[in-house]
Amino acid sequence: MEESIARAAEWLREAHAVVVVTGAGVSAESEIPTFRDSMEALWAEFDPQTLATPEAFEADPETVTKWYDWRRMRCAEAEPNPGHVALARMEREIAKRGGVFTLLTQNVDGLHARAGTHNLVELHGSLRVWRCTVTRKERVPDPEPFPEYPVRTDAGGYLRPGVVWFGESLPERALKVAFGASASCDLFFSVGTSAVVYPAAGFVELAKSAGARCIEVNRDPTPATELVDLALHGKSGEILPRIVDAAFGQSDE
Ligand code: BV8
């Protein structure tokens, strides 16, 4: 692992345009269950892939609203972990050297922004923002559980989470930035994601074909593992700070 950390740090120092894609694994050390194991006791009988769909919300708005409200509360109680903090420092160090940094997250927990990342694209929306199913008017609900499930709106609709469900298109701007950045970077990180959900899982292939060096930081091997130039398997909250410290010196922040 030492050798891989040193190589990743060297590539980071040489990089001019860095893209990082993150998934639920980067928030696991903030006690936010990952997508695959987010079905803790209360939700064991459901499959997240079926709950995170417009059809599930249509069929059972009460259960889907409850699930997202429970997750929203978990996010509000969570704190960014050293992995989020290391990525925010990576952005600052790259910017200091005149480089470009883009973080594309699949997560809806808001922790990258809270850790200080600026050039952030929330590919799958945000749990913080909810909107009316009739007027599409957005609002940020108070950080306490909803009083009723589902939540009815004055327009006669429901309040739904501002996330992208399976079968829904990603926001135009998010896609444009993500494709553009991935196709023009010289260093690409895939962090804490099972790399199975598209189009997010396709950005590493795009970066690779554009000639970028690709690095995976993930607890387990994924379909991206055989694609990348360097795979570091372990906890992102431990590995990312080591790469950033090795590249830019021990953090004095
Ligand atoms: C779309 C928000 C157009 C909601 C989510 C090809 C092209 C386009 C679409 C498709 C396609 N093929 C199939 C599709 C359809 C579908 C898809 O990809 N399906 C998959 C299952 C095959 N894609 C879509 O529907 C997308 N829409 O493309 O629009 C369209 C329209 C109609 C029809 C077709 C296409 C929308 C996808 C977005 C869905 N919304 N989230 C919510 O959060 O509830 S997806 C959700 O699951 C996450 O956001 C994430 O994207 C995805 C996977 O989760 P991960 O983040 O990777 O987390 P996971 O638990 O899976 O893995 C965690 C990893 O972390 C593990 O590998 C683990 O080892 C690691 N780990 C754990 N702890 C740590 C760690 N690593 C490091 N440190 C640790 N401590």
C-alpha cells in the first residue's frame, strides 16, 4: 500500500486537471450506511433499488417518504470524515498550483459541501432539498422529522426528495459538467463507489479513453478495478489523507 500511496501522490503533484467521483463509501465512516447496506434493521425487508424509484413513490408515498426522511435525519446528524476533508484539501492544493479540480458525487448527504469542497456536482441531487410534485417548487425542510407521511402540499401534491431516482434523468448541467471534466482531466479518482450505476459509473471509462491516469480508492474491488491504473483497497477515510499528505506535506490546517 505504501508504494501505491507514493505513486498516487506523485501523480497528484503532476496533475493539472483532477476529477474525483465519489459514492456512498466515502460517507460510510461518517456513519451513513452505504446504498447497498443502507437497509438496516428498520428497512431490511426493502431493496433500495426498488425504493429509489418514481414507481415506488407513486405506489407507496408513505413508505418512500419515511425512508428518505429517516436518511435525511441521519445525514443531518452526520459529520464529514477525514476522507471528505482530504478531498477538500486536494481541491485547495490543486488550485494553488493553477490546476482544475472537479468533484462529481453520487451522494445526496451534503457532506462534501460541509467539508469545504467548492467545485462540486451533485449528480444524483440532494436530500436537503425537497419539492412539490405538482408545482416542482423546492424548499429546504427544517432539520426535524416530518410531522406526517407522506407530506401533502398546498397544491394538492406531495413533497418528494430532490434526488434522482432510478429511471430519472440526471440534471442537464450536472451531466454537461461531468462529461466535460471527465473527458479533459489528466488524473481521475473513483472513490467509495460500487461503480455499477450509470451514467456515473461510465465517467472512469471516459477519462481512461481520454488518456487520464485513473485511481480507485475503495474498500472492495469493483467493475472499475480492472480499468484503473492504480487500485488502493481500504477505507477512504484512511487512504485519502495519506495520499494528500504524501503529495502536499502534512496538513497544517
Ligand atoms: C439515467 C440517489 C437516463 C437516490 C441513486 C446506462 C445508461 C444510463 C442509465 C442506465 C444504463 N444502464 C442502466 C441504467 C439505469 C440505471 C442504472 O444504472 N441501473 C443500474 C442498477 C444498472 N440508471 C439510472 O436510472 C440513472 N438515470 O441514466 O437517466 C435514463 C432514463 C430512463 C431509463 C434509462 C436511462 C439514474 C441513476 C441514479 C439513481 N439514484 N441515488 C438515493 O440516494 O436514494 S443511485 C445510488 O446507488 C447512489 O447514488 C449511487 O449512484 C448508486 C450506487 O451506490 P454507491 O454510491 O456506489 O454505493 P454502494 O453502496 O453501491 O457502494 C458503496 C461502495 O463503497 C462499495 O463498493 C464498498 O466497497 C465501498 N465502501 C464501503 N465503505 C467504504 C468503502 N470504500 C471506501 N471506504 C469505506 N469506508
